[in-house]
Amino acid sequence: MTALNQTEILGENERSMDSTGWRTFMSVKTNNQIVIHKGRSFNFVKENVTLDNGVTVDLEVVRHPGASAMVPFIKEDTLILIKQYRHAVGRFIWEIPAGTMNPNESALVCARRELIEETGYTADKWEKLGEITPVPGYSDEQVHLFLAKDLGPAEQNLDQDEVLDVHEIKLRDALTMIERGDIQDAKTICGLFMAINRMPVNDSSK
């Protein structure tokens, strides 16, 4: 396990306000950080911090390099979804393609790479939809969401531990799958609704 020296985070940004007038940062002092486990993609750490209210507490945090995910449309009303085995939940789940960013890799480069690797498709048109922070209670992971269009064939290149099937799903059917609870993955639900907001009104109802 590795211990880091005392650090002061956020500095001049403490008590900064967002566009709504609510504060987004506060003065937090990290007194100590121990890397409990250094993983292949992220680190699990325990940090002793002193909060703005004077309370000192140990917090366990997953430090993540970030990820990219995309909503790939193969036709105007049809998108690509994958059904992938996720061991943490013990079953196959419906998702949009996604993956962790490599060191020094931009979000868009990651998205282009992951689309090819997971689905066997490439895309000529890309549009940034936004970012989400899926589990802020214990991780700093940020997922960058993209809309991908004008798909063409490429060579699928799955990682050894990726077990998945690629499916073409009508947009209206994907929305029904969300309502039924068939799609529960947060980035997928966010990505689909964010993509709909970028589409002409008549397209989103198909």
C-alpha cells in the first residue's frame, strides 16, 4: 500500500459557484491517501480528509481515468446495442458500447476505438452529447457520451474478458425496453435520452 503526503485540494476554487448560483466546490484537506488496490483500469484508495465543516473522516474512493460511450445509429431509426456479461451483477445486460480511456487518450479517440472493438463498426459522424458522473458516492469516474452516425463495417476486436452480442434495435423498442426495466444501465439510459434531444422531433417518435 502506498501513502501520499498531506495535500490541500481545490485551492482557489473553494466555494466556487456553478451557473445556478449553488456552490460546486468546498475547502477539503486530504490528510492522507492510501492505495488499497491498484487495478488494471482504476485504483481503490482510502483517503483521510477534513471537510469544510471541520469533520475529519476516512473515505473509500475508486479513482477512475474516465470512459467514453456512444449511441451508434446504423439507420435513422435503428441503433446498435450490445448485450454484455457483467460479472459484478452476475448476468448479461443491455448497454450502448463503451470503454475506459487509455492514458493520454482523448474522449473522442476512446469512443472511436471502442465502437470498432466492441461492435465491428466505425462511424464517420460524431457529436458530443455531454458527460455524466454515474456513481459520485464512491468514484470520480466521468463518462463522455457521443452520438455516432454514418456507420460502416470494421473488424471487431474484443478484449479477452469481453463476452457480448451485437444487436440492431429500433429506437422506439429501446425506449420500451427502458420502460419495462430491460435496460437498467445508467449510461445507456442517459445516452439514449440525450441522443433523442439532438434529433428532429419527428425522428424521435419512430
